[in-house]
Amino acid sequence: MSGRNRHPKREDYHLAVICALSLEYDAAVLTVDQFFDPPEGAPGRTGRIGQYNVVLIVSGVGKVYAAYAANLLRQSYPNLKLAMLTGICGGVPNPSPEEEIVLGDVIISKSIVQYDFGRRYPGTFQRKKDFDDNHGRPNRDITSFLAQFDTHHERNELQRRAVEVWAQIRQKSQINKASYACPDIAEDHLFEPDYLHRHHDTQHCSEGQCDELNSCQAARESPCDALGCDLDRLVPRKRLEMRGKQLLKSDSSPMSRIFVGRYGSADTVMKSGQDRDELAQIENLMALEMEGAGVWDIIPCIIVKSVCDYADCHKNKKWQQFAAAMGASVMKALLERNPLPSVYSIPPIETAAPVHFLVPYKRNFEFLGRTEILDKIKWYFQHGVVEPDKSAIRPRVALHGLGGVGKTQIAIEYVHWLKEACPDMSIFWVHAGNVDRFRQGLAQVAQNCDILGNGDSTDTAMLVKTWLEETIGRWLLVVDNADDSDIFFPQAEDSPQHGLAQYLPDCSHGSILITTRNRQAGLKLVRQKPIIEVGELNEDEGGEMLHTFLNDGSDPVSLEDVSRLSSRLSNLPLALSHAAAFIQHNQVTVKKYIAILDESDESLLARLSEPLEAIGNDSATPLALTTTWMVSFRQIERQHPLACSILSMVCFYDRQAIPEALVTTYYLNEWPGASEANMSSDVTKALGVLKAFSFISALDDSTFDLHRLVQLVTQKWLVEESKAGVMADCALVTMNTSFSKSACGGRVEMMFYPHLKALINSKFLKATQRVLEVVYILYFATFFEHMAGYFEVAEHYSRQALDKLADSADLDTPDLLNAKWIAQGSLSRSLRFQGRSRDCEETLLCMANETAQGGQIFKKYALQMLFEIYKEQYQSWHKAEVAGQKLLSVTEQIYGENAPETLMVVASLSQWHQKCGRTVEASLFAKRVSDELEKAMKRLTEQPWEYDTEQRRRELERLGDAFLHVQYDASRINALHTFVSILEKRLGRDDTLTLTSKAKLVESLCSLHRWEEAVDLGQHILPNVELHLPPNFELYLGTDRYQTCFLPLDLARAYQESGQHEKSISLLTKLIDSYFDESGAVKRNYQLLVRLATLHLSVVQAEMLLERWEGMLEVEPAPEAGQASGAEPGEVPTGGGESSLSPGSNANVNEGEVQVEEPTSRVQARTGGRRRRRLRRRIARAQAGPDRRRCKQRRGWRRWIARVSLRL
């Protein structure tokens, strides 16, 4: 269909739009729906606005130019009945005590006063008020038309439509889009009428004319900011305060109001607040302008202008663009209300067929937001654009998003906007949920449009397609709910002619808008062009939507409450509609509804499962959110079983950052017919399906998120399908397999831990019969809780595992016995770390006395723990000696006399004897370790190395553990040097074991005071340690790898002792800062660092470190000299292993719950020189040697360090 098949004649134009300025014309021309070529020799630009043929012209400023333009138009277009003067004006701030006008408001003329027409007498001016000399009221038709806008209802409707036109103007003007935005209300300044715009600092006035009564020319041309006008002289405005509370943004809809009143017109620009108010009071004026008096008596006219300033000396041009757009918007909205009912404009276009609007839904006037998406649709289709860019036009556009996100509502809003913006365009709507509904929709189009041949024997759908492509003019077809790609594009084995895609028309004058939950289907339908993603509402939009639904004026709703509720429902429009319907139907408050949702997940699901009647509700498509998604679940289950199973499995994990490694483990171990060859392809396709339906969203290449409400609805669906128990067991087995196949505590396992905790807390796990898997999952949980320092939680998990085992009838089986001993060992660690020595000792003695087959390894572990406990209890040396001998004996039986595990025990015995003053025994044990390690290194150097042998690597790791437990003196340091060289050759320079051993070498060099060597090696390996070890590595390397954690401390100490103080302070500062974020909050677990700080650092450095921590928190003061914070000899000090709770903290576990009582006293750390001296003394004592007289002081100091670290 051509847009210019017929051009109106001069006689066909009945309305003129006159603008004084080019910026006013630029805005007005954007309201034109269609342009025509002007009649030959006629002035102005012609077109159509609504049903009227109009001519637009720029007259120039002043009534003389306006009168000339009006006469010219009257001569060229003889049938002109009305002129619309649109643009900008100056406003009277308070035309009456009840009314308040602000910038951006629009004034419609009821009458006009030419206030500069009169007589000048000595000392005064008298305006002529005779009726013959003045402009009276407009004619009766115009007066009658404008009378309706004296009512609030009609004025509000006009205002609503004007805002829509304003949005269209912004969308059409791609160049000036930002210019037509509503300025910030902070730019709306009304100064006191007598406050002069001048240089307030007379020194800046070059002309010397600025004083209380006068201003210079330079000041008149300068903005208020440059002159320093006092903002305290601003007049308070109630409307601006209200707009400020609503947080009006530059891209938000304007809050302009429409007034009907009297204009003052003159050739003089009013720039005096006092004169403005005096004139307005005398003449009862609302606004001031300069062209109306020139047109009024030539052509009947209506002045529609927007306030851009207050006609005072402070006026500026910041609001002119927006005001011009608002004036033009109200002008078009007025024309749509038919101000000339007796005029019938000749249709400008001959259409081949009548315009059809076959949409089953009325407009939703509560629709809010989504402006960006609507603008994208308009841009892709080039609808409503004055001069369409043919290269940018897309014939098909798809809206993709999660069910309930509001795709259909957006489409409804768009078609109703299009009906008004392009009244010559036909619009059709069909449902595509299944084949029958799609064919039925096209059949209804054929019936309503009288398409011939729509009998039973003909293919009606093909007839409609042909009719749209060849017969009708411009059109838009909405294809709603096109979720199933198979009905549009059947598989190869199906008959190709059954695909519905063949019925979608394809031509240059038509457009198709598609809504779909399936991204893959949407991409196929738009031929792989980018599609528009419809996400959840943002926080402001969600709160505004609920506020609109619920705020009926009788009981104001708190914005804070609706924001909380919107966030609770993930800002999903359908969920918000459910909430609003429930609140209104049951007459409950928003807070009460939130409380109902917070009762349980079941309560939330119950609310989302209730049916909802709303605009856009298709009777064949369930509108309850849960049933809406369950339809998609069943479709995925039917077409993509693996994708459905993956969704059913991961819904029991934490919804955020789910590793794809869990999915691949499930695929390989649980999916029938799985193979490693097809794993990558199958898993990628399955996850792609879930992403296409927006059930999951990718974070990166290895993790994805699951929508929170989708997680709950999936669990509900599994319960209804009686599959919840089976899939929960699959999730349990998958998690257990993922942890078991690699060393616990690695980088990947850290990613698994949140999902492990979610699985443990799941109600579905309590009913499972997989006892062994549950026990191991709980063990893995205790491992991570130990590393994070949450020992009470770890104890809770261990006891939960033991309770689960106690309920089992097959406890005597070897697997369950092993699981029991693992749980007991984990429990003993938790008790030890809490300082509960006696409870720990009882648990360990129970383990050590086990004689069942296969229990020797657990017996060895129990003896090792007892040995460590007895070592730390200085009154239990004899018990420690007995336990140590038993430990050595059991270890030799299990691993052999010369195994690395045995050498680790021997090294521990040597260190313990040395501390006890038994130098002879210590030397014998140390010599045994040295001799065996030398033999092991000799074997390593002589035997060939096979790079592909995992067993060889494990041997090296076992040997490395032994090396790391030895204390090296000058005679043994060379052995460590040799071992490091072997590791570099066998494993490489960047291997974790190589770096750890080098860190141990740096520590040993520091202990021998070989500072230069320590600096050379430490600064060489530190970058590699930071590069190849992941963030927070001290969380999971464990005590066997702790040397790497403290390499920066050793290097800082070496710098200090070698005289490189600046490097030492720089490294230490960087290390401290890495434990805090920009706000000062702790972001890393650094208990190990705190415990050994005083042992590794100099006095100055340790003081600096501890003062930084004290500055971050309120902590208890450190123990005084000779004081041990109440520590008894039998208590466990915190010098080795993991940190413990302070004696001021009590951990109680009652009936499976973990409750931690906070310490009763907290005193802020002292400051100043006194504290500095005391800190220095304490640090010095903490670094003292193994003098038994100082052991009590060191225990107190370390216990205080533990208090600080646990608080942090």
C-alpha cells in the first residue's frame, strides 16, 4: 500500500499549527502521523494529525510576524477553521491561592489579553479595555469544546494521553531524544520576585552598575550559577516537594499538569518577577506569550503552550526543549478529542481494504514500565517513525522470557499504542500454544475479514497468509505463546507440510511480533536474528506496579513494604498480580502478606498456585504461576528428557553458582546410555534447553544460576509427580561422587560446598534410606566448617551423622563401621578445636579401643589426636609419651617402619622431646628421620621417573609431607635443598608441592638467621605462589601445607632483619589490606595468619598487624604480663593446629541445634603510647623461647589472639 496515493487539495485543510520558534516546530512536526506534499506554491508543511489535515508553519517571534503568517495561511488555505499556537511560554507561579504552576505545566487559552495595547500618560500606562479594542472570547464551538476541560476527569484523561504522545515524540526523535527528556526538578528555580539577578559581588561587575536596584548587561546575560544567586532566596513549592518524594528521574514520565486560563500577549519579553505578579493580579493571567494577539482575530485559535520559565530576570533555557515537546503533546491530544465536529477531513489515503483490529484483549491501563522494550519493538519495526530507516526494519521480532514475566502484557500495550499511532494499520492476534489453536486463530481472521474460500475443503490458514501478503495494506500479526518449536519446525521424520511456520506471511508491508518462553523457538522464528529478552522488573518498576495495584487512596501503602514484597517475589509481574489480588480479596496488609509468605516455602507456593483473572488471560492457558511453569516442565520432559532430569536434580542444590561439573557427574553416573564421547554435546544441549526457557541463566562457562521461584515450583512438581524422593537421592549420590573422586578441599570442591549445605538442609534428605551417602556428605560438610572456623556447626553435623548411623539396622557392616569411625574422628576434631579436651579425649579413647577389622587406620588417627592433646596439656606428659609410643607402633604396623607417614610421627616425637628437654631422645628420633629421608632422596635420584604414573606422584607427595614436618638445623638444611631440586625436576617449578617445599625452605632459612638467602628465594617464589594458588587458599590447604600461607610473613621478616625495612613494611601492608575490603569489612579467613603472626614477625611488624585489626573491631584487651586470662593448666592452648574459642565463649549443642553464646565482656582496645608499650612487651614475650616459666604467659597471649580472630 502506498502512503501517498492521493494528496489533499488546498480546500481539504481545516487546521493550522503555528510555531514562533524553530525548536517549537521541531517538536510539533514529530506529532504528525503522515506527511503530504504541499499544494504547489502553498506555504508550510502539510500532513495529517489524527483525522485532521493540517499545515504547519514557523511564524517568527511577536504578534506582527504571527499576524502575517496567519494571513498568508488564510489566503493559501481558504477552509481553515482553527489555528493551534503551540510552543513555550512564561508562567505565573501562583495565579490563585489554590493553584501552583511549575515548569513543564501546559496552559490552554480560555481568553487572551494584549497587555501592551493602551495609552502612555506621564508616569503611567493605561491599557485599553474597550471591547472593540481587545480580543474577546473564542467562538462558541471552541468555548464549548474547552469547557469540558474545566472538569478534573477530562483534564486528567487529556494529561494521560499527552504523556503518551510525549513518549512517542521522544521515540521518533532519535537525534534529540535526550533533549525532550524531563529535566531534574532541581533545575526548577523560582526566586523571590524582588530578588534581582545581578553580580552579588560588586568586584566582579566590570561596568559598576550592579546594586540592590540595578544589574549590568553582563549580569543579565549570565546564568545564576555564574553570578552565585542565593538558593536560600528560592520560594518553597509544594508540588516540587511531592515530585521529589516520588524520585522523578530524567527518563521517567513527566508530572506536568494542564490548566485552562487567560493568556497575556505582548511584543515585550517579560523578565521581571514583580511586574509579572502585578500584571497577573490585575488581569487574572496564567501565562505570558508574544504571538496570540496577532492570530486571534484572523483565525479562531487555541493557544497551547508549556511553561519554560517564570518570566523573571532569572529565566534560562534549560526547560525549553521539554516544554516545546509537552506543548506539542497536549496539542495533539486536544486534536484527538475532535475540536471541530462539523469538519470532516478527506481521507488522505485510498486503502485497498478496511482497517481491522482483531485483538482479544482490551488495553491494560495499569500497565507500567517496560519503556525500553517497547522502544526496541518500535525501532525494529520502524512503527511511528516519521522517516523510516528501511535498512533497520525487521519483519519479525520475538519477545523471549520466563513464563509470567509479562511478554503478553507488553504485546497488548504495544498493539493498543500502534492502533493510535498508526490508525491505517491492521492488527491481528493468534495463539500458538498448539496446532489447533493456531489454525483456529487464522480461521477467525478469515471469517472476520470476509476472506473468500474459507470453507471446510480449503486450507484456511494458507488463504489468510496469501491475503496478508497480497491483498491487505500494512498490518501487524501477533503470534502469542509460540513455545513449542516442534509444531513450527517438525523433526525430519515428520511430514514437513504440517509445520506451522509455512503459514507465517512474509512481505515488505507486514510485521510479526512473537512471544515465547523458548529462546530456541524464538530464534528459529525470527531467522536467527537477535531477540528481545524480557527479564524481571527492576526494583523500582516492581514496587511501582504493586503500589499502583494496591494504593486506592483509602489506606496508603508504604513504598518500603511494596518494595520488600516485590523483591520477595523476584519482581515477576504475574507473581505480583497474584499478591495484589490476594491482598485485595482478603483485605490484609502488605506486611501480613509478607508474613504469610515467610512462614514456609509451601505457603509461598500455595499463594502462587491460585488462579488469577486478569487482562491477557487466555482461557486455554492456566494463569496460576505454578501451573504455567508446570506446562513448560511437561513439554521439556516430553521433548528433552535429559534437560528435565537435570532440572529435577539441581533444584535440591543452592540456586546460585551451580557448577556444571555436578551435571556431568550426574550424566555419567545416573543417566541411562551415557558415554564420555557424547557427554559434552548432550550436557550442553540439555543446559541450552533450560537456558532457552529462562529456568537457568549462565554465570560463566562453568556455572549457572537457577531462578529462585523455579526451584520451588520444580520441587512442587516433583512431589505431585511422586518423583521428589528419587531425584533427591540422585542429587545426594551425585554430590557424594563429586567429592569422593578428588581430594576434599580443592578449588572445585569449594564451589560445591554451598550446594552440599543446601542438600543437607533439604527436607527431602531426611526420608532417604541412603545412610552411607548421607554420612559421607555430612563428613565433607564438617571438613569445610573446620576450615572456616565454625566448629560448633561441624560438631552438629558429626552428631547428626552418628544419629543417622544409630538408626541403621546394618551397623555391623564394614562400610557403615568405617563411616562411624569417620564421624567419630570428625567429632573429636570439632571438640578439640572448641577447647573441650575431656569430651574430645573420651571420643578418641573410644576410637582407639576399637578392635574391629579394618579399624587400624582410625585407631592410628585417634592415637595421633590424643598425642597432640596430651602434648598441649603440660600436666599430661606421661600420657603423651604413652600415646606417642602407641601411635608410632600402630603407624609402623600400617605403613611400615620407613614409610613417610611413619617418619612424620617420628619427626613429631623428636620435636616434642626437644621441647621437653630430652635432647638425647630427640636427637635419636631426628637422626632416624634424616637417615631415612636421605635414603628416599637417593632412590628418587637414581630411579627413572615416569611422568604418566600417578602412583609416583603420590609417593612424592607422601615424602613431601614428611619433609614438611621436620625442623631443620644447619646440618640438615642441605637435605631440604636437595628435595626441592628433585621436585623442580620431577613436578615442575609451579607445582603446588614444589612451591610449598620452597616456602618451607624459606622458613627454615629464617630460623637459621640466613636472611639474605631467605630473601633471594622468597621474593623469587612469592609471585608464583600468588599466581598458581587460588584466592583464600589458606582455607583448604590444611596444616600440611601451611608453609605456603605464611611465606609473605617469612619474607617480611627476612626483609626486616636484612635491613630492607621499606620492602618489609610494603609487603606487610599489602598482606593486611588483602584481608579487608574497601569498607573495612573482613573478606578472608585469616585465623592461621593471626595465630602465627607473633611467631613470624618482628616486634614492629607484629604490632602494626595487630593494631590494624584492633582498629577494625572492638576487642578485649590483651592479657597483662604474668597473666594467662584465666587459663588453667589442663586447658588446651591455641598455638598449633586450628584456632579455638576463647574461654569467654560457650558452645552448647541441644537437640541438634547449634547455639553459641557471645562473650559477656567487650572492651575497646586502648590507644596511645601506653598501649604501644604494652603490645611491644607482650609480643616480645610471645616470641620467647620454650622457657617453661613463660609458657603460661604465652598461652594467655595466644588465647587473646584467638579471641580477636574468631570475632573477626
